[in-house]
Amino acid sequence: MSACRRIVIDLPNELAGELETLAQEEQTSHEELLCKAVQCYIETCKHLDNIEQMKKGYKEMGLINITLAEEGLYGGISKK
């Protein structure tokens, strides 16, 4: 593992108990379990941000595509 920083956090008793139980079941340390949880949370946040950016891009491109389609439909037709 790379260089580490110590961070002290307070957990509610119930959550700390669940962490203890899960660490024992997984046969790992509290630190390793919390590290994995934080990594997972960060990856999820990045993924959700990417999804929001994609939604925005699709909406913007949708408006552009509608404009181009309308120009294609009506641009070649002469009105008399």
C-alpha cells in the first residue's frame, strides 16, 4: 500500500458494531474495510458525475440534431 495518512472519525455505536462484525466476517481490518468503502464511494460519485455530463451532452446534441433534421427536411423544398 502507498503512503498513508491517519484520519480519526467518530461512528455511531451501531455502525461501529456492524463494521466490527463485517471486518471479522471478511477476515480483514477495520482500516482495510473502510478504505475499500471510501474507494467505492468515490468511484460511484465519479460515475454518477459522468452520467450527468453525458445526459447534458445528449440533450444539447438532441437540439442540434433536431435543427439539422429540420434544415434537411425543409431546406431543399422551395415554397411557391
